[in-house]
Amino acid sequence: MVAREAYFRYIKNPYCFASLKKLVIAIDGPAASGKSTTARLVARKLGYLHIDTGAMYRAITLRVLEEKISLDDDARIGALAEKTDVRLERLEEENKVYLSDRDVSRAIRNPEVTRSVSTVSSYPAVRSVMVREQRKLAARGGVVLEGRDIGTVVLPEADLKIYLVANVAERARRRKKELDLAGEKIEEQKLVQELIDRDTRDSSREISPLRKADDAVEIDTSHLTIEQQVEFIVRRAKEIIKKLNASHYR
């Protein structure tokens, strides 16, 4: 009887049983392509957990800088990553990042961390630790993960893969706005060059290079509002949920 009643409730509202199969959504793309804001809002609309994998790498990078470890010392950096506790929490509609019990949400966005994170995240030992933790977080579904290798390496079986792109001038403008709000003043042209350099490092690194998964949906966000790109992804997710639910009740 319960199943029969559930079926008729589903017919009236095909989204009311989204919990039957909570999706794993992977959002990848280069720096400042809009991943974090988009992923956060998509997760909020779907009632999912947002996992900012870039913030996890930034937290490790901050720790490396605080310990004054050379960025060339991959052995020490890998050992440090293994024993470092990085924690993500959702508090008052905002993601918080902790190193042990210390809130480093703002500190991980400083320019020195931004310049160094690509190097730190390129080391196999660091990526091994982070990928392990990210897979644990995604195991139950109902998550939106964003980064640079989610759809290709971390979660190649994700239910929905999105690859965000934007031209470098627009990405620099966004990054400058973000840094201005944080009280950091950097010329936009310098940011353009930093983004170009980072794209080169991220896409050419040997371990988990930045690239689009073959089955990912590419979205050029250069001339889209955040609301438009969020709505596009949410609509795609609901289409998948609807198909899965329909299949469940056949």
C-alpha cells in the first residue's frame, strides 16, 4: 500500500522523490570560471552538499606556507598533507574551511596561496590524500563537487558532469572583484597573466591535468549571469532525476 500511494504521489509531482537517487554532480573548469559560486547555488537549490575541492587544496597550501616548507619539497609536502586535518562545514548559508579547529576560509584566498596552490596540488601524494577524502564525502550522493579533475579522476562515474569555461579577460575581472572585496589590490592585467600561467600549469601537469571529461556538458559563462548557469545545471539535474524515478517505478 505504501508503495502504491508513493507511486501516485510521484505521478502528481515527479520531483518529490529526488531522494530515491541523490545525484553526484561534478563541476570542473579553470580558475575563475565561476565554479565555486555556481556549485554552491546549485547545491542549495537541490538541497545537496557543496564540496569545494579547491578550498581543500588551498588549505593544504596555506599550511605548507605557514610551515615555511619549500614548494619544491614534494616529500615533506606529501607527508604534511597526510597528517593535516582539513574540514568543510556549512554555517549560515556559507561554506567554512578549517585547518583542525581554525577557520581559514579567508586566509586560503590570499594571493600567496593563489600563486602556490597549483604547485602544491600537482604532487601525487597530496592528490592521493585529497581524492581519498573527496570520494568519502561523495559516497552517499546528494553532492555537488567542483574542482579541476572531478569528472575525469575523482568521480568519473558522476551522474552529471559540467565543464565551465570563460574567456581570460572575464575571469580576470571576476578574480579582481573577489580580491577587491577581500581588501587585496592587484592590477587586472597582472591577474590575466597569472590566470594564463595557471591554466598552463594545470593543463600540462602529469598528474590529474585540467581537461574536460568526454561526457561533460560545456558551458561558456563569459556572457551568462550566475542565475542563468545555475538554472541550466539544475534543470539538467532534474531531468536526470525524473528519468531515474520513472525507471524506478516501471
